[in-house]
Amino acid sequence: MYNIQDFGAVGNGESLCTAAIQKALDTCAAAGGGSVVVPPGRYLTGTIYLRSHVHLHLELGAELLASADMADYNAPDAFAQNSASKEEGSNGGHLLIGLEVEDVALSGPGAINGNGPAIFGPLTPGQRKWPCMARPGQLVFFCECAGIRVQDLTLSDATYWTLFVHGCENVQIRGLRIFNNVATPCGDGIDIDSSRNVTVSDCVIDTGDDCITLRGNWDRLKRKTPCENVAISNCVLKSIANGVRVGVGGGVIRNCVISNLSISDSHNGVCVESRYKQFHEGVEIDNIHLSNITMDVGMPIYLSAGVGGKGFVHDVHFSNISGVARKGSCFRGEAGRKVRDITLDNFCFEYRGGAGLIQDPSEPSDPVWDPSPSRPHALFFSHAEGAVLRNCRIRWGETNAPWRGALHAEHCADIKIAECELPPPPEAARL
């Protein structure tokens, strides 16, 4: 066991400890592996590279604090798979990097702090810093790794995505507490991209963008790996964007199970979207199962093949989804590229509010991506084929805008409805 203080690290929150922490990790790896311990204290650091067969353990009261000096981070071209984003202000720097390593553990109960307030300055909820100034990229980044375990940590104040797993396999993420300022642009919680055999469980995430995402953006990877065989369960999520997002990229997302979630105060509960804006060609999404999810959100489900591109959305199944919503759920394809085989089983929601619903029936059903494309229907289907609605129950609460009805379907084929209660909105709420 190696203690970072024995290598010169000082936990006063002011002395830069990058070299000391890196030396402890490298020494442990050279000895064949083992554990590196971060004792109680606040350790200021820049980029640290994790090593194969090394467990970095942060004890209770220990915190790694990200430097506010951009010179303390890796360069954008430090490795081939890395990238910066001019549009989003990310400079491609990271605090912790696991690059092509195996058998690595990162554990708490200590904390990793992205030091967002020192980098951004004051952030006011509802007033996001956009376009963003230059800032570090993903706080913790595992790239093309195998045998990764991240557990029992608090991750806070990230300046961009918090935990990014890209092109990895055999990954276990458990018991994380992620808290980011809601005004942080692109402040995602956990992003699983082009990775296989991944579990995410028992996490609490409160952040300024998507809480958990499944992505298929494999362009920069050495190996074009599908995002597949992912299980997400037992998490509590809160976001001003999506509780769960499935989509983004030009690769494949398939064979994933998402269950036992509580999602609150989020714009969307679940977003399944093949193509995000025009950044990528569109990802192939197939065989995704979501179950036992409670929500108090704006829109429960937004499912879309995207606009243009080559991706698709097939075989997505929702069961035991319930809660309160203020916008209707939307399931949409486009001419020549329908969403196929979508199932809603035991979908039970009370609809309230309604401000911001698109009311003009002449408006197109498939506009270019819009974060609020809801129509004035509790369930809206467009260009869908093979949908099944079973035991779906709609209730109407207090509304503040007109609603047209519980269900609307256009340009659809082979929709089956069984044992559903889909009453129209009360007279006072109708258009």
C-alpha cells in the first residue's frame, strides 16, 4: 500500500500535488500493482494518469481538487482518442485519465472536486454560461480500458461531463454521488459511450445536463465497439435536461436494460434519439428495455429517429412507468424511417400544466431537433410502426394550457391498443 503523502503530497488545498500523486501511482504499478491511498486532506492537482492493476482509494475526508490553471492539464492531442470541443468550450483536459489500462479501481468514500466555481466564476441557476469559456473536459475519463471499477465516491463541481467511459469493457460503476451546479453547460453525470458489459447502480445524480447517457460515438476509437450489454439500476436522478439519454453518434447502441429509477425535476425523463442535431449520422438503437421508473418531470418520454441521417430506433420497450408530467410523451420517426416496435406496458401518468405545447396543427410533425417538441396530447405518435399500448392509463390534473386529447397517431401502421384508459382532457382543459 502506498500513501501519497510519502511521495510529497500535501493536503492543504494550495500546494500542487500532481507530481507526487503520479509518482505514487507509477511506483505502485512498477511493483506489480496494489493500492494507492489518499488520506484525509484536500489535494490540489492537475492531470493524473491511472495505471493498470492499481487501486486509487480516497479515504473519508480526502478530496482531490482540480486545479484552476489550464496549464496543469494534458494537451488536447495528448492521445489519439482525445478531443476538444470549440463549440462547447472544452479544452480536452481531464483530471483523471485511464488510457488503455486494465484492472483499475477508483473508490471512496472520499471526493473528487472539479473546482467549477474557481474556473467559471459565479454560476446562477437559470443563467447558464453559454457559449462557454475555455474549461477542462471530462473530469474522469476512461478510454479503451478493461476491468474498471468506480465506486462509493462523491464527484462534484465538474466543469463538463463528470465521468466518461469510452470504448471500454467490463466496467462496474456503483454508489456514486454526483452533484454539479445546474447552470453548468454540458454538465453530464455519467456518459457510457461505445462500451460493453457495463453496470451502473445505486447512484444519486443531480446535475446541469443529462444524468446518465448511452452513446454510440466511436469515431475516435481504435476499435469500433458497440455500446451494448449495459445495465443501469437503482438510481435517483435530477437534471434540467434528461434523466436518461440514449443516443448520439454514428455507431450502435443495443441490448441494454434500465430499471428501478426515480427521476424528478427534469426536462425529460427519458430521451431516446438516434440523431442529435446534425453532429453525427445517427446511431442504430435496438433492443432497449426500460422498467420500474417513477417520474415527476416535464416530458416523460421523447423517442425519435432524429431528422435525416442513417440511424434508427427499433425495439424499445417501456414497462411500469408512472408519475406526473407537464408535457406529452412523443414517439416520432420520419417518412421512410419509422420508429419500429415500441411498447408501452403499464404506463400511468397524471398530466398537469401544458404551457409551451405546440398548438397549431399546421406546424410540421418532424421539425429539426427541438428540446420541447411536445404536441398537446398525452401520447403523440408520428411515423411509427408496430407500436403496442397495453394497460396505459392517463389522468388529468390541473392544467394551465389547452390539451387536445390523450392519444394522437399520424402516419402510423399496426398500432395495437389493449386495456387502456385514455380519457379526453376535461372540458375546461380542451382546445
